Amino acid sequence: MKKEWPVWEVFIRSKNGLDHRHAGSVHAADAEMAMENARDVYTRRQEGVSIWVVETKNITASNPAENGEFFEPAKDKAYRHPTFYELPDELKHM
């Protein structure tokens, strides 16, 4: 029986100061191979300055079918939202 390599999720930061964004997935035997595969697949044109890889089995996600009840407690916390002031134009990535 042939054992398949695990799937790794790839996150790329395109420029310093920006967030890492999900770029896709790769199969790899370990984290080092996942980094190399991610680099070869997702940064061929030097699009990134940083790569994160996370084995898919280590990611826990919320259930989209339960969005209402899961996110409901945040609605009454208006103080957490930056709606009370305006950001200067110089802050483009916030």
C-alpha cells in the first residue's frame, strides 16, 4: 500500500509589513520539504519575502453553518471596531 504525503497549507507574505495570505497547498513528507515545495510552486517569480507552511491536520476552523451563533457575541462589542476615528491616507494596509 502506497502512503501519501500529508497536505501542507502555504501562506506567503508578498512584502514586508503586509499580512501572510493563503496561497494554496502542497504535499510534502515533512516541514522542510513543504517549505521547498511552497517556494518552488508559489514564489517562482519572486513574489514573496516570507513563507509559512502548516500541516493541514493542525488547523482548526469554525463551521460556516454555525456562523450566526458562533460570531453573535462579537456584535455587542462596538468598542472593538475602529469606527470612531479615521485613519490617515498614509496607512494603506490597515
